[in-house]
Amino acid sequence: MQPLRTIIIGLDGATFDLIDPWARAGFLPNLARLMEQGVRAPLAAWPNMNSAVAWSSIITGYNPGQHGIFDFGDRLAWQHQEWHPTTAADRRRRAFWQLLSDAGQQVGVINVPISYPANPLRGFMLAGMDAPSVNSPGFAHPPDLMSELRLQGIDYVLDVPGLGRLCHKDPGRVPEPVTAMMDSRSRTILHLMDSRPWDALMAVLVAPDRMQHFYWPEGREAPDDGPDWAPIRGVYQQVDRFLSNVLARVGQNTVVLVVSDHGFGPRRLASNCLNPMLARVGLLRFRADVRPRRPLGFLLRWGRRRLPLPFQYLLAKRLPALYVRAVSQSKNPDVDWSRTQVFASLRGRSIWINLKGRQAYGIVPPEEYEALRQRVSELLLTLTDPATGRRVVRAVHRREDVFRGPYLDRAADLLVEWDEVIAGDGLAYPDGGQPVYARPQSRRVGEAGWTANHRSEGVFIAWGPGVIRPGVTLTESAHAARPVTHYDISPTVLHLQGLPVPADMDGRVLAEIFTEEYHRGHAVRIGQSGATADRTVGLEADEARLVEERLRSLGYLE
Ligand SMILES: [Zn+2]
């Protein structure tokens, strides 16, 4: 048997809730073929449900306590200080492609989130959305790759900022910039596959995530034939056509993995009501006077959102203190930190204790931390949906029960597992018989006009003649003891590529996806513990602002 090649296609935000009905209806013949001839399984994305932490876990095989990336930015700082966007320079574990390259294999990496600066590896690499721009030094390896693409007539773009502005003007029509991004990304990947040797290749397509955030028909769980599903279906069909071009290029000795970082579903606002609920029960205080009486605060928030970037840079250079204040104002303008014990992240998935000595304006003494954590857990578990009276939180976990490693202290104090289907648009708390309610102030709170958000069930599909079992569905119930997780992708790829798996990786080789024949000839080898990542240079202040602005226009920041 020839040595295997592995190709990993990352589909940011892809969900079986859309793939299955559209594959059955004949819209996605190539995804249908991969599932019919291979293995499919739900990917358990909780607790790593944002793309930064999810992809970092996928490419390293380690949990965030080991690789150190929990979000798109430094979350401990986000209350008061200038926020620092995450890049690969912050990742403390090495990606699988570095291990393969060190072992003498040729690798290709295209557009994996949190991969800037590109690694100088054996092969080629284009960094992801954490890069300031496609012209930044460190975006491409080898450095002349971008000029080569331009010679091929490919206008490679990093993302589609400002999609929120285009949104809903013409339902039924796929926004042209998303189509253009998918097209240039597909052409780039196919060109690099054709023009260079590779043993393993990973490329991430972010278009499904972007389109779903903004164009998911509001409140709908399942797609129908209506025109308002056309933009999202159009993107999946574009992905499917790209897969047909990939499959036409790979031989019998190639394994194809299709992986999403998380699932997707209509946005429910219950989780956005967590801070108002914490305020109702006295654990968080809003400043009542902030809007009418603080014109400077209003001006700073307005400027941060509306002023053109170059003008903001100029102001930031001249008036650095005012700039930091503007950043802080635009993050949490109306929280009174001096009277706040507990607060939730924007999307309500994580809870922080305002701890003395850790948070800039912390008030909770360390000796009260455990009792407060316990009290908040119990409170969260009794929250219900005001309309149905059903519990909306499935479980609350202490960080040390979910993550382990030297960076555990960067995690939030509590992690909330929402019931994504039962949670509605508000919260009720049975406060001693007289229920307390928290409701969203408007449907357009934060998130740049998103109609849908991440869910905990992602997608895993594996295909490879003779290697991967044909036509197998690993269902959630049959598979509950050992679901497929982000951490399992790297060890599985290393094993397929003939390398030992580092002994301390959090993931496992997904042995259940292989044929008996492949199993017999390929015992899993366990190697030394993995090395930590080499330090690389992070972003300059101006570069960090470019990345921050992109994240904000995509809805990932307030
Ligand atoms: Zn997203």
C-alpha cells in the first residue's frame, strides 16, 4: 500500500441540521457521497464553541488549558483594558502540521483561524483571520505565495467584513462578496494542490459560518424550500462543488476528513439576558445614570463604532489615555464594577467572579470565591424559560472539571451548558415564589445583527477507500461515552500519516472509523509527550486594531 495522504476540509459552523435535508434533496451530491461511502458522527463542540478555541484544539489535539487559547482575545483584560486579539503567537502547543513537517512530510495549510504568523514549514501556508491583512509579513509561507496567486489571477481575500450591512436587503440573493471569497479560496486551494507536493493538507472555509450568522431565517430550526434559505444553501452548494474538485484530484490513497468547529442554529436571546438577570438578583450592578448624564462616555462609544479607522489610529496616537477609555467604554459601558460580584460573557457561555486581586476592580475576597461559585451554579440551574417554564441550563461546570493544564487560570470560573432548543428569548428565576424576569431590550443586542449563533453539535465526516469504514453513522446515543471531539482530530491525522501520537495529547485516535484491514496493519503508536510551541512575534498595535475591527464587523465583538 502506498503511504496515505490526508486532507482536512474545515467547514466553519457547518451543521448536519442543514447538510442532511439538502443532501437528501440532491443539492449536495458530494457531501452525500462522502457520508454514504464513509463514516459520519456528530462532533461534540462544547465547551470550545468559538472558532478561536475550537480550531486551536483541532490543530493541536490539546485542551485550552494546555494550548492557552480560550477566545479571540485576552478575556481577563476585556473588562477594563485595551483588548488584545489572539494570534498563533499566543498558542503554546504546536499544530499537527509542524510535527508532520519536522518528520520530513510536505504539508499545506490554508486559512485556519488563529494561525498567524505562518509557520516556516516544509510545504506552504496561508494564515487565517487573525492575520492583519494578506499583505502582512508572515501571512504566507513561502513569502512570494501571494504574488504567485495574483499571477494566477486569484484575488485572495481573508474574510467578508461588513456582511451585517449587506444583510437582508435582498433575501434570496447570495451576497456577492461571500461568493467571491469562496471562489478565490477554492481556486487557491486547488491551485496549490495541483502545483505542489503535499502529504497532508488542511484548509478552512469560513463562508458557512459568516452566511449563517447573518442570513439564517429568524427563529427557524429546519430549512424549507423558501427563498430566504437560498443564500445559505447557495454557500453549501458552493462548498459541495469545491469538494467535487477535491475528490477529482485525490487518488485511492487519500483520506478526506470534513470537520466543523461547532454547529449552528437560530439565535436565542436567553443567554444574552444573563447579566440583566444577575442584576435582578443583586449580584451585578448597572450604573443607572450612564446614558443621560455621561455625554463623554456616549461620545467615546459612538466614536469607537463610527469613526473611520485611520482617524481612530491618529487619535489613539495623540490621546492614548482617551483611546483606552473609549475601548473600555465600548465594552461594558454601564457595569458598576465596584458593586458587581459576578458577570457573564457576551453570549452567556461563561461566568466570571469579580475576584479581588485578579480583576482590575475586583471586590470578591478569595475566601468567598468557592461559596459564590456554588451559589451562582445553583441559580443558573433553576433558570427557566418564561414562556414554557422549562429549565434552560443543562449543566454548569467548574473550569477545573473541564480543562486542565498550565493555562487553566485563563478560563472563566464557570462554564454554562445551555439547552439550545428549550432556551427562548428571556429568563425567569423563581426567587422564593415570586419569579424574577429578565428579557432582552431589543432583538438587535450586540453581535452586529446576527440571527443565528453557534451550537454544540458540529460535523465530522471521514472518507477513504479501504481505510475508512463505508456507510457508518456513529450516532450520538450509541457513541455517547466517547463522542468525537476537537481534540481527536490531530492524533487521528498523525496516526494516518504514520507518526506516533504524543502521550500527553488530550484527544485519541478515532479507531472506530477504520476498516479491520487497515487496523491490522496499523497499530497506534504512542510517542513522547508533545513539546510546547516556539515563541513567535505577536501583533503591533496598528495590526491588532485591524484584526479587532474585522472581528467587530463580523459580530464577534461588541
Ligand atoms: Zn461564528
